[in-house]
Amino acid sequence: MEKLFKTVSFMSATLVMILLASIFISLFNSAKPAIEEFGFGFIAGKEWGVEVPIENPVSTVVATTAEKKVEVKPAENDNSLESMLGGGNDDIPMRTIFGGFIPIVGTLLSTLIAMAFALPIAMGIAVFLAEIAPKQISNVVGIAIELLAAIPSIIFGMWGLFYFAPIVQSFVGGYQVSLLTAGLVLGVMILPFMAAITRDSMRTTPDVLKESAYALGATKFEVIKDIIFPYSKAGIIGSVILALGRALGETMAVAFLIGSVFSLPSSINSPTVSIPVAMANSFGEATGMKTSALFYLAFLLFIISFAVISIAKFYFLRKDK
Amino acid sequence: MRLLLNKIVLLLSTVSALIGLAFLAWILFTLVGKGLSSLHFSLFLNDLIDGGLRNLIVGQFIMAGIASLIGIPLGMMAGIYLQEYGSGRYVRLIRDLSDIMMSAPSIVIGAFVYAIVVVPMHGTSGIAGSIALSIMMIPIVINTTDNMLSLVPRELREAGIALGASKYRVILDIIIKAAKVGIMTGLLLSFARIIGETAPLLFTSETSNYFSVDLTEAYPSLTVSIYALANDPTSSSRDLAWAASFILTMMVLMINLLGRYITRKKG
Amino acid sequence: MPIMSIEDFSFTYASAPARSLSNINLPIQKNCITSLIGPSGCGKSTLLRSLNRMHDLYPNNEYEGKLMLLNQENNEMENILDIKRENEFIELRQRVGMIFQKPTPFPMSIFDNVAYGLRISGIKNKTELKDRVEDALKGSALFGEVSDRMNKSAMGLSGGQQQRLCIARAVALKPELLLFDEPTSALDPISTAAIEELIVELKKDISIAIVTHNMQQASRISDYTAFMYLGDLVEYGETEQIFLNPREKKTEDYITGRFG
């Protein structure tokens, strides 16, 4: 019995490794056709679902996408009518090419906006909770912040689309669904998470250290700046990177707001797409090479977030020593 | 000057906290306002095909429940291994991998389950949705179990062994019991986490308008339907989406508060 | 007559570069109290924890020599270092009980705490369980204080009561040898006095080895005393002799408080 119990527990632990390896392998396998077809150039490829003649893949780009919204670039307008009617020149063998540049850029930019918005506020909240508020208030506000973190991301998305975006739009103009509104809602979503774990890092500062600084006549701000921040620096940076990782992979809060349009945003308040949103909206009806290209995106997202989380966990948040 | 700077910083930080709370209040007011006005008792009696939410709520719970049945034992056993049996490098490796898996994008988990379950089964299904949720859950349960067992004093283990109990008895009878409150809270929080998930279900379970107990076909999901309803242009669909969001959020927050309450009361 | 005889015993921790105990020879006399004293780090707890093979909970610790335990059935001495199988370990630990520095009540009721060892050793009969639990609690001078709240959690007891509960839990299994690892170091003086009284009472039925850093405690309760220093056994003898008339200079220095 003892042996059996031990074996089962060992196998359960090993399952984590097997699962992670299977995720890696199966994503890679499913992405393989796209990887073979497009190679590393996929990362820089700006066309998504565009048919091109096989002989000359770059010059005569003819547009139509499999997306709900047809994106036609102005430069290609003269060809587009013909291509829509005739489906391209029948004599020339065509292939559809996929490039990940737009969703990759969309992911990075929306995350950047989210971080720029959330970081200062989250730091303020963390300082407030860890150092300023009296214990009772800190507890109550702390729970409220943690509850905010527990709200499903789809709720953030809906609230963002119907209530938050119109207000943002009234200030900055542009579209309601845009890189900016998506990034801001994403920021609101990671805000409580970032604040809560940053607060936990700050709280690891030993009281003796703080007290000895106060005993020298330091103000609260000086204690925060000179004692708490330097002491918990690694933990704070780690927390911020974890929040970054969460923002990179977030789907639902962004899906309502980014617009799901495969075009580079001409300005901060125009729509685009991110990797998770591309997957969320296109996976269901995709077939063939398109599915594979989406898996390629998923694979890239997995690698990116793997790297980001690893840096946070192993470089900054080492638990043991 | 120093004192002024101090005041300014403290004020800014307090303002940040107020901003955070304002967002919480704003979202909750929106939910309650929109949700309550669309909420009607008949929503709990009818399925989506008849304009209700019954099948979606039940479906979401069933998938999260099955995910728990898979994820909790596996996660707890793995946590037990990390804390009680394993040692050295291997434990550190698994702990690190589990931490990484916990933060993996949920949509990627969905894609993975699509590749290994949906494709071979030739279609979306409740099983696929449950598996995706269980994969989300396992690392959270591991983390909780691992942390909570680490708080149990070593002497308690030795005292059990010194009475002649075998190790697995000591673990099941004494150590798990000693860590019970913390583990229970962690399990509730992990359940709250997965029941509100949308992304891993989008192309694994999809959703369905009908009540279903057949887990081999597309399965009703509250969250996936919220996404579909909210994107629907008709206002009645949107109202239904708000009502569903209200119910979903209340479920998640209630389970969360329940977990905290247990800790506060017993801990 | 010794219930246990430690012969040329050495012990090395997995993580340590050198032996923590070397060539210890020491008898534990039957129905007597043997105390192990010495400055912290001298190996007294390490030795005690060897006597029920507690070190086997952690991998790669190394025993050398012999630990001979009296088999009461055929009056022969058996080496407990030969034990390898799980069920033999279980049997050993039921014969050689242990009480720890800090009280270790299990997170269950008072009754279930004392019954725990009995239940896992296979006693299922309710009246037998009840009788043995009550006997053990009476034998540990705790019954009067807890008889009206047997089903309440053991966590609600005071520190001294918890420690007596742990003694009752060990005694319920009727061990032949009971090992105490600084059992009163976490307790107040009144609880300490109660535990000391109890230990003296117990030696009628059970042989006892106790590690203590409190020399007064050793002189008050023990029949034999062993003084250890840096992993060696410096001196062993009747308690009176060790405290009044030590043969070794080191022992005298320690007892008179010159170091340690």
C-alpha cells in the first residue's frame, strides 16, 4: 500500500513534466506545416490569409482574407476588384500565405500599453496596502483588490467594450475598438494581480530594518524608497514580469476590444489583432494551412510566455534561498 | 521639503488605491445594474434555446466539476510527492515546471486540447472542455498542496512515524488533516478560477443551446455563450449576456469569499 | 539488565562530512531512566533518534555498529540496524516510542489522538479502544482534566496538557522503551514538574531514555546518566556518581557549569 501510494504520487508529479512536454510537442507538430512553409519569415510576414501566385510570391499581392472583415490595402486596390470577382488569375497556381507579424505586434503593443497604465497604479496600491493604510483598512482594501483579480476576464472585456471604451473614445477620439482601449482594459485586468503580488513582496522586508530607518528620523517615503524598494527589488521586478506574462497571454479581456482586424494599427486608437484573439476568433472555422498557422502563433505565444515566466520565476523570484 | 515630498507620495499612493477600488466598484455596479435588470427567475428554468441560461449554468458546473475530479486528486498527489516523498533536483524541476504551467496562457491550453482531444474525436465535446479545465487546475492544486503541506511542522510527521504508522497513513491521517483548512481554501479558489474560464473552452467544448448530458458532443458553456451573446447585435441577446455575466461573477466571488471565510474562521 | 545495548555505534548524516557520533557504547537499563546530557551539538539527540531509527525518514544517513534491543519473548538481543522491511520498522516504532521537544498533538479529537496508534496497529473493537485510551490517559495523569471533553480537538489543550497527551498516545501502545527528546524545553515550570513526575511514574512499566539540556532535571529523575561531548560518550554511570563524583575532567567542567 505504501509503495502504491508513493508510486501514484510520483507519477502524478511526473505528469506535470509530461503535460508540458506534450503541449510543446503537439503545438509544434500541429504548427509543422506552417513552419515548413513559412519558416522564421513567418514572424516578419505581414500578410495573413493572402493568396499569391506560387512563382512570384511577393510582388503581386492580391488580397482577400478569410476573416469576417475584408482587409484591402490601398496600394492593392486596383487589383482587388478583379481578384474578388475572378478569384485571381486561374492560369497561375495560387497559394495562401500567412504571416504572424501583425498579431505579434498587436500582442506586444497592447501589453505595453497595459503595463504603462497598470504599473504606476499597481505600485501605488502596493505601497498603500503594505505601508500606509492602517491594518484594518489594508485588510479590507486588500481583499477588495484580490476579488477584483478573481473576476473572470470575460467580464472585463464586456465591461470594457460597453462602458469603458466609449469614455476613452470621447477623450481621445478614434475607434472604440482599438489598440488603446484593449491595452487599457488589459491594464485594468492585470492591475489587481500586480498590486497583490507586489504588496506580498514588499511585506517580506523585515520590520527591524524599517524600524532602524525610522529610528534615524527617516520619513515614510524615505523608508519606502531607501529600505523597502531596495530590499524587495527582486520580488517586485519578478511580480511585474509575472503580470506581464499574464497580459501577453490574455484572451478574453482583449478579444472584445482589439477589433480582430489583421492590419497594422495606423495609430494608437485604431484596431488590430493579438495572438490570443486571432486564435479565439479564427480557430473554430479554420482549416488546413490556416489552422496550422494559428498553431504556429500558439507555439510562439507559448515560447514567449514560457521565457517571460521563467525569467520572472528563476531570476527574480527564487523561493529557495 | 522632505516632509512635503513625503506627503505627496503618500497621497499619490492613496489615490492609486482609490482608483483600484473605483474600478472594482464601477465593474460591480455595471454588473449589478445591467445584470439585475435582465435577471429573471425563468432564466434558471429555461435553456438557451428558450431564452434561458439553465443548460449553460449546469454545463459550466459539470465541466468544472469533472475537471476537479481529474485535477484535484492528481494535483494533490503531485503536491504530496513534492513535499513528502521527493527530494533534490527532481522536486525543484517539477515545482518550476508546475509554476510555468500555472502561468501558461489559457488559450494555448485550449489549442493543446484541441490538438490531442478534439481532432482525434472529430469534434468539440464536454470531455475536451473538462480536460482543458483540468489542465488549468492541476498546477494550481499542486501549488496549494505543496505550500500548505510545507507549513505542517516536521515534528508532526515524526510523531506519527514514531507511533509506528506507515508514511502514507501519516500523510493521509495527520498531515493532510493538519493542512486541511489551507488546502480547502486553495481548492475552492482554484475551482473559482476555472469556472470563470472562457479561452480554454472556446474550441474544446464550444457551447450548445440545449441541455446535454452527453459529454461527447459540443457542450453548453456559460462563458463561451456570454462571448457569443455579447457579440450578437440584438439587444435581447446582450441583456441575456449581462444576466449571465452577473450570475457568473456572483458564483466566482461567492466561492472566493467562502474560501476566505473558511480560512478566517478556522485558521 | 539492559533493554537496549548500544555497541560501537557510529552515525553519519547524509549532508555531513564527518561522523556525528563515533563508537558509542552504552546500555539502556530496563525499568530505569537513563538521561543523556551534554552541550548542544554533542550528539545526544542524534543518538536518541537512532534508537527508533528516526533518521531513516531522511535518505542517505549512515549507521555503523550495533543497536541491540531486548526481545522480551525469548530474552534475546536483536540488532535493530538489521531492520529493512516496512513492517519491521512499524513494529520497532511501536515497541520504542518517542516524545518530542514540542508537543505534537494531531489535528483530531483528544480521544482520536490517543486511539490513533492503537487503531493503526489493528485494534478495532470499540470497548477495547475506549478502555485502553482511558488507561493511557489515567497513566499520563490527564484523564481527570479531559474526561469531559474527549471529543474536543486536542489543539485546545494547554502546552503541558498537549505534551501529556502525546505521552498518553505513546503509552497507549504499551511500548517497551520510551524515548524523550527534551520533552519539557517548551513548557513552563509547573507543567515541567508534572511531566517529570509522570516520567518517574512510568518507569515501573516502561524503560526510559531522555535527552535533556537541563542538568537539574537529569539529576532529579534519572537513575543513570551519560555525558556526551562532540559526538563521543565521555562518561556513563549512575546519576549520583556522575553528578557528585565524576571521573572525567570534562564531565566535571560541564556539570559545574564551566562550559556548555
